Amino acid sequence: MPLVLVAIVGIALIAGIVALANYLFSNNKASNVGNVTKVTPRDELLKLSNSRSVKMTVRGPIVANEEFRSYSIIISPNMREYKKYTGYLDDTKFERVYGNSMKAYQEVVYALDKAAMTKPGKAKPGSADDVDDVRGICATGKVYEYEILDYDRSVYRAWTSTCKGSPGTFGANVAQVSNLFIKQIPEEDRPRTERGARRLF
């Protein structure tokens, strides 16, 4: 009888130790999951590596294919690229590529951060008002898209337009942020001016 009692106590003790170990392990795992730091759009903007770049794309009014215009500016630690397109198939009308440096890129992204480039707009990302597909948006005006890229993969994207009914997900001052992109292009290649203000093309 004492041997049976000892065996029962031993089994109960082992089961208790196993249960305690499982409890401690699961709590520790849950704690580690809870401590994972969420990467914000601002964090993505300020990451400095050769794989990083920032991009602005501007699309004009939706008109005849022959008259449709858009342009893009990409800035990375290694280069600055400016392209103007004609038509809806993005036929390249004008292209320039300039050198760059990590120091210059750092200054640009920190300036974009000061200009609140990643500030959410009126249509919060993921909400019912957020439309990721901008086709057909603001047919009579301009659409601005801003991206942060890791190689060719977009890790952040926001857009806005000049149409009151399509504010988009971009919440910063469009003129201020766009001007930072445009000023990375040498003066002679920038969009021409009209009445003192920068034109789209």
C-alpha cells in the first residue's frame, strides 16, 4: 500500500512540474509576442540603406490618350530619377538620371519627415474610405502618390488629389512635400513655371 501511495504522489508531482513548465513557457511566449515593436511608416521613411528610396508620382486630368500626362521622381542613396510620361501606357517622354549619395538621401528623408510625409489623411488606411486603386479618381484634377520603397517593393504608399471629394490617405501639405521632391531635380530639367507656380509638366 505505501508503494502505491508513493507512486501516486510521484506521478502527481511529475504532472504538476510539467503543467508548471508549460504555463511558464506559454506566458513567456505571449509576453515576447506582446513586446514585438510595430514598425511605423515614419520608421520606414527614416531607415537608411542602399535598398531604400522614396517616390512621388503625379497624374494629370483624365483626357484623351494623346493628351494624358504624368511624371515620377525617385530618390535613393545612389541616384535621382525623373521621368515624364505621355498616354495611359506610360510611354516615356523625358527621362533623366542623376547621381546621389547616402548623405544627400539622409537629408532628403529627414526633410520629408519634418514635412510630415507619413501623416495620415482624412481617409485612414484600411478604412471604408480608403481606396487603394486610384484609377478614375479626380478625373478633372491631379492625383499625387507618395511611396517608400525597399528595392522595388512598396512598404508605404499614400495618395491625395486636388479634388475636394477625394482627399485620400495622404495628410501632409502637398505643396511642401512635392517641392522637396522637385528640388532634387536640377533647375533646367524641372517642370516649367507658369505665373510663378510649378506646373505639372
